[in-house]
Amino acid sequence: AFIDQLIVDKNEGWRAVMGIICLPAVFLIVGMIFLPRSPRWLVQRGNRKAALEVLKTIRTEEEAVQEEEEIFREIEKSKQEGEPAWSELFQGRCARLLVLGIALQTLQQLVGMNAFMYFGPKIFASIGFSKNLFTTINNFVNFLSTFPAVMLADRSGRRSLMLWS
């Protein structure tokens, strides 16, 4: 946010800002090249030996063998149960959870934060402040607020927060 505030007002500064925010994505893409295949994916493709080798890089040999066997059993069990149908989403507990998720997302959109984010720079400009200053302050506050929110969610539990907020 601070780098954005320093650069964005300069001539063509927005281009530099866009380049800077692309750096984490570039690092992620390059880093993913060096990641091993998922053991579950390897077992599903019939390559249990390779899955075991991947697991041995993060577990002891005994734990790796045990986990690979567990993965194999789970995959075999899911094959016996068959493919899930889309209609299962609209039945029983799944349907209630789906409605709850849709309702929470709808309420989140309707509380007005999106309007504030969208019109905030215009409001700041109309009272004589920099649009970029608003964006910087807003992004910084959102960033800092994430940490206590995550700690509160971990301590109190997501369910109780949902019920009482």
C-alpha cells in the first residue's frame, strides 16, 4: 500500500504498481514447477510407487507406507461408492449447508462494504483528499484487520462467530 502511494501518482506509475503486484504470482508459478505430484493423484493414476516416494520426502518410511495404504483404501472405497450426483447437493444436510453458504455470501454483499470500496475514492476526492490516499489507508486497515479476525476465528470457532455476528 505504501509503495502504491509513492509510485501510482507518478507518470505511468500504475504500470509499475501492476508489475509489482504480479511478482507473487510469478514466484508461485515458478515455485510450482518444483513441487512433486500429489500422492493422492499418483495413487488414482495407479502409480503407488511414486506416491510412496513423494510421501517419504515428508514422512518417515513407516508413516509414508501407512499413509499410502490409507490413500489407496480411500480411493478404492470411493470407486465402490460410485460417482456423486449433482442432485445430492439439494438433499438433506448438503442442501442446508448450500443455502446457508448462499445466504451468508448474499448478506456479505448487501452490508455495503463493496459500495464503500467502490465510492470511497470519489467521496475522498469530493472532500479534497487524494483518491490514492483513501485506497492506501483502506487497504492497509483491511490488511491489519485480518490478523485479529483470524485469531478470533481460531480462538472462538467459526460457528460461534457466525451465530453471534
